[in-house]
Amino acid sequence: MPVHRVVVAGAAGRMGRAAIRTIARRDDMVLVGALGRASSVGQDAGTVAGVGTLGVPIGADLADLFLAARPTVLVDLSRGEAVAGHADVALDHRVPVVIGATGMPAEDTARLGARCRAEGIGVLVAPNFALGAILMMEFATRAARFFPHVEVTELHHDRKRDAPSGTAARTARLIAAARGAAPPPAVPETEMVPGARGGLVDGVRVHSVRLPGLVAHQEVLFGAAGQTLLIRHDSVSEESFMPGLVLAIERVGALHDLVEGLEHILDL
């Protein structure tokens, strides 16, 4: 059984710590490097994640980690502005990348995609690793063919910086592609407070909520004459994302392009 040698970027964050706990429990994966914020550098990644000493100190330079650790996959759960540079380091070493961070600029995604195709190395960009969230998007896409009136509401903890979430934006784009042109409003609308009707992603209304106590939640509400249809997914802890992350680590090596969305490696 091949053992995946994993470097985790964003190791001291909530998702990074959950990823390290998951990797530490598995026989087919080993944490060989960790990249984190300045306040965590030098600490043992396992201690920070709450699983005891792993002998892997959190570092500050990804290029140095790659030279020392010889990983076979990079898992990047850090902030969007740093992700493209991290991916470039991995591709320099011909190592595939799993990106769970959101907020990466579209131009960076396009550039990395071109490089992946040219070099035949896989990058998987997943706005959400929760398998339930993937199914939510799949069901919403199917429903959009029959219910063109739809709005998306995503709810997250108050430490999330980007709005809307990557999952909500992707859901809206998938809905828009499935339903075609947005139906016109029943009456002319006037926002008495700017932003009260949310933002538009490819013609789909998207609303963002940020409150303490939340983790990651999304609902897609469809309306038609005499009926509504609600599709909702709730992640109540970071552990909900781990089965999908494991699948991504296992399968990214078979990709030869940049792929957006975990659904592309699932048999849907």
C-alpha cells in the first residue's frame, strides 16, 4: 500500500489542525512537513493539532520544507493570497496539490491550470471537502432545471474573511449553468438598504451570514407556484471535511490538470 507523504500548509488553522489529526490516525499517510503562521513556527505540528508530538516542527518556508521532506502531495489550507505561490513551489518539485483555501484570484487559477496542463501535474481545488455539501450542490443543480427561481444563503463563523463562501459561489454558478437565463423579477425591486437583496453570482442571489457559534452551513431555497424546495447542508465540526480531504489526497496524483470541485473525483 503506497504511503502518501503529506505537507500541510495552514497547519495551525482550524482546518489544518483537523487535517493533521486525520493524517496522524492513518496508516497510508504520514505528515512530513507543516507550514504555519509566524506565531506557530517552531512548534511541533502534532502538539498544535492536539495529537501529541509527531516530530514535525511547523516551518516558515515552503521551499525549504520540500527540499527536506520530499513530500508526494501538498495540502494547502491557508489563506487565498498565498495559495498560488505555494502551488508553484509544489509544481517546481512535480508534486500534486490539494487546495482547500478559498479566495484565490481567478487569474491565479487560470495560470496554474495552464501550468498543470503543460507539465501534466494535478491540482485539485475544492471549495468544500464535506461530501454532504457536494451532494447539496449536485441536487441543487438538478433542481434548477425545474425551479428557476432560487436564492442561496450561506452561514459561517465570524472568523471567515471572504464573502460569499467559495461553496456558495460555486453553487450559484452551477445553478446558473443548469437553469439558463434568470427569470425576471415579479415586480420592480428597490433596495431601501444597499445589499439587502444580497449579491449576484451569474444572476443568482447569494446571501452571507457571519456569526459566532456557526461552522459552515448553506441552504438553497427554490420557489414556484404553490411550493418551495429547500436543500440544506450543515457542517457542525471540521471533522465533516476529513473524508473528502482523504479522498482528495488519495486521488490527486492521478490528475494531469487543475480540477475545480471534489465532485470530479467522485462517482456521481
